[in-house]
Amino acid sequence: MVGEQMVPFSSIKPSLYVKNLGQKPEFLYVNAPWTASGPAPELVRSFYGEMGPFYQWWDAIKHEDSEIFHYEGFELSLDYLMGQIQALGTVDVVLGFSQGAAMTTLLTAHYLSIYGYVPWKACVLIGGFYPSNAETKELLDAANTSVDGAIDVPSVHVVGRADPLAPNSDKLVQSFTRIRRVKFEHEEGHKFPSPLKYRTLYTDIAQEVLAMTGQAWR
């Protein structure tokens, strides 16, 4: 993918994904602006070590006597990301894992609701969840501009069927227009699928991303 730029909003770097994209894509990693308030998932600690540092896009604080969460720090993270995107210029793909996938969705919704467009061609959302609460509902609703009442941006979704977040990942899939979305599944949990076991899956994902960005598979 000549000149391809991807911005992953996650600390995990999917090396096989880079190889499968081919043609020397440029990956631009953006860490969240907040230090993590709790321990990182075991998978992340095993990859980067126990000490980190680890980051988060917001602190999800549960309201007393309810199932509603307040996303503390979300607004500042959104401002921070807007600045990062403006500094980088046009990119081809934005990729997010877990909370990063939810943040990617909110950033996409923000651009659509304010400007009517996004300065990238596709979103890749891995192990994500639908970030709906009182603070984000209006933003997400304003971005539902497609004919089927969803977010009108090409998207690739990767869902682990053993992931406790899988039902909410499916809700995130439904929030993007069915006309331009593709969902891939694997049998593992809340993680990038194992490269050796799912080599073909990564190739299929890369092909979809190439097609969405107007690049040829080589």
C-alpha cells in the first residue's frame, strides 16, 4: 500500500497486520493522554511488562445505584485527538482496539456531526464496544447520517466470540452503516486474534482495508 498511513489508537501493535498490508504502510501510533487509573489487561502486561506505562482515553466511573457510567476525561481526549489528526494531516485508516475502538467511533461521530466528513477513508475497530452514555448519546445520534440511520463511514470490525464484550462489540458493528461495513470473527477473547492461528483472517482484513482505501492487493 504505497503511501498508506494508519493511525492505531491502542498500545498494542499488530505486527502481522502491518506485514499483510504490504507495500510499506506507515503506522503512526497515538497514545491516550491519560495515565491508566487501574491495572492494564493481562495480555497488555505480558506484551509490555508489568510497569508500563499504560494509558486510557477516559476513566469509566459508575454512577451510584445505577448501571450508567460517566466517561471522565472523554472531552479532553477528544480535543487532544482532534489536534493530533490536524497535525498529521489526511490519513487513510484509523485503527482502534478496545477503548481505542470506542474512542475512534466517537472521534468519527464528532467529525461527521461538526464537519460532515472525516479526513480518513475507513475505520478498523478491534474488540470494541458501543460508547453510549448520557455524555455521548447526542454526539452519536447526530452522526447517524446514512440512509439506514447509522455512521456513514467504511468500517472493518473484528470480534472475538469468547470476549465478554462481544455483545457490545456487535452493537458497535450495528452503529456503522451496513452498506459499508464488514465484520470478522475469531474464537478467542478480548485480544487481537493469534497471528499463527488466524493468518488467513489477517490477510482477509488487509484485503478489505485495501479495497476501502482504493488500494490494489499485491
